[in-house]
Amino acid sequence: QEQIPELEDIAPRGTLFGEYVLKYKNKNSSSRADGVSPDFQTINGSKLYEGRLLSWSDEKERRKVTVLGKKTKEVLFGKDENAIGKYIDIKGIYFQVVGVFQNKTNGGRIEERVYIPFSTFQYTFGQVNKVDVFALTHDPKANTQEISDKIRRVMAKQHRFDSNDTQAIGLNSNQENSKRFRAVFDAIRMFVWVVGIGTLIAGIVGVSNIMMIIVKERTKEIGVRKALGATPFSVVSLILQESIFITSLAGYVGLLAGAGILQLMEWGIDMVEAQGGEVTFFYKPEIDAGIAISAAIVLVIAGALAGLVPALQAARVKPIEALRAD
């Protein structure tokens, strides 16, 4: 941290590997045990659910205490039993449960872990010189890539490897990951727009063809209207109104169907949560009011475009020729 002043927090994590299970009475869990510093919990997005999180006193005194992930707690103790103050067996050593954390990152899989003080992990399990991961935070004004390069150079100097060797040390930036995710979702959003516009154009062509057929079938009616004094504008208006009605009706049915599907999904999510399950991917889906209003406006415009050519064709119908048509 002295060599890279932009860094604000440095939190180590060590993982206890090997064949072992966590035990409480006659219940077992295959959860992973991680030795972490107190800062690591908050940097990693873990939030207190029950009891307390690991403290610096735990770290300093190498206490045999643990904080369970919410899912691990439910496996070992069930949903109703209070785990605080109880002891669990981690690789033959008993640790007192002081808290339960929740963390929705990575689909909630982090809740399947347990945390113990990093110093306890090192000295109790013979991992004194082992650190698997450092969780770092830096000044928001600093450039993430520049800091990553500095970290690589510092570590390369200390551990004697080439700073250009990307396999020697792995660096993972949440900011860079966020940019990649945004790029992926932007690409998906663009794809959806392209598909939507293509579908809309196909719909306009389809409605336009339908209106052309309707105009042809109603040639006599249009001729009679014009013979009785109907203006070209009134004929165009009539055809456009019918085209907009057909397009809007189909579009609104689609909107209602979409809203119905989202409502069914929400009911399904509520049922899953009521039974103790969790849904993190499609959580509380809803329709954006702005998008719905925009869709309604687009439907009206699409209907007008679809009926424009048939309407102009109808306006050019001559009454005498129309009355002679079969």
C-alpha cells in the first residue's frame, strides 16, 4: 500500500482446501471455509443477516469464531433454529458461530461459504504463508488499469516474475467486468431493437397488403361515396382509420399478453419465495410505463404508414370506373 498510495483497502482471503465437511450435531455441509480479514466481508458485498460479522478483535486474538453464509446456516441449523453462540466442527476444530451473512452475488452461491478470521486460518490450519486472494479498493478518481499495472509490477518485483507474464498473477477488476457486462447487454439490447424493428416492418407490410385487398373489394363502395360528394381527404381518412385500428388492436393485444406473462412470472416468483426458494435472475419483472406509452405511439404511426399507400390508391378511384367494377 505504501508503494501504491491510490489503494484504500487491502483485504486477504485464504481458502481451506482438502476433504472435509462442516458438522453440527448429526448434520453436515460441504460448504467452503474461507479465512478473511474483516474488510474482506464488506468489500465482497456480504451483509449482516444475524449476529455480527468478523471484527478486528477476532483477527488480532486469532479467535475460533465463524460467520456462516445464510444457505450454510439453513443446512446445518434449519430456518428456525438460532445458530448464534453454537459451535460447528471445521476440519476437526470447533468454531463458535457469531453471525450469519447474506450475499446475492453470483446467484447467492457465496452464501454457501463460511468465514473465519484470516489469522486463525493461517495459524490453526498451518497456512501461515498462504494468501489466495487480495480484495482491493482504490480511490474512485484513479484509473483502474493503471493501478492494475502498478500492482503487477510491484508483485513481479517482490516475487521475481516477469510483469508481462499474465499467468503468474490474476487480476480481476469489478469495474472492467461491469464494462464487459454493459457491452454484452448493450449488444443484446441492440439485437432486440433490430428484431423488433424488423418485425414491425413485416407487420406494416402485412397490414398494408390487407388494406390493399380491402380497398379492392370496396371499390364500388368508395365510388358511391365519391359520387355522393366524398372528398379524397375523407376517403384517405377512412382507410387510415381502419388501418390504425387493425394495427393498434393487434399491438394492444400483444401488450396485454406481455403484461399477463410478466404477472404470471411475478406470481410464480412469489410462490417460489413463499416456499423458501430464491429467484435472482428474473426478480420482480415489470413493464416500464415510458416504454409502454412509446409502443402505443409507434403502433399508431405504424398503422398510419401501413394504410397510407392503400388510402392514396382509394383516393384516386374514379366514381364511374368504380361503379362499373365487378
